[in-house]
Amino acid sequence: MLKTSLSIFVKEKRKQARMNQEDLSFAAGVGLRFVRELEQGKPTLRIDKVNQVLNLFGHEIGPVEIKRDEKS
């Protein structure tokens, strides 16, 4: 699995909160396996569950503009 900005963000926020993956899964109401897959950059995850985790840190998923090369 490829580390993504989302997986890096969640892992950094979890560490700043001094939580382990099990603590985060319990606090967010998701499974430990889900937290592990999220932090490892699994490409397919349920958006509602991702938002459950992000909400703990005051964030949510939203549209982000893709920067495209004008030459293409």
C-alpha cells in the first residue's frame, strides 16, 4: 500500500494526541483493522468511517482541486 497525504495526516494527528491505533479506533468507533488500513494508505476505504476518524481531529473529507499540467 502507498502512503498518502491522508494516511500521513491521520498517523501524525494520532501521535500528536498520544494515542495508539487501538485508542484511536475505540475513540472513533471504528475497528482497529480499519485504522491500520487507513494509516497504511489502503486505496479503498469507506468515506463515512474515514470521516469518523477525521472528526476526532476537527477535519472531514472534502473536494480538493487537482493541479494539472497545462502542457497536457
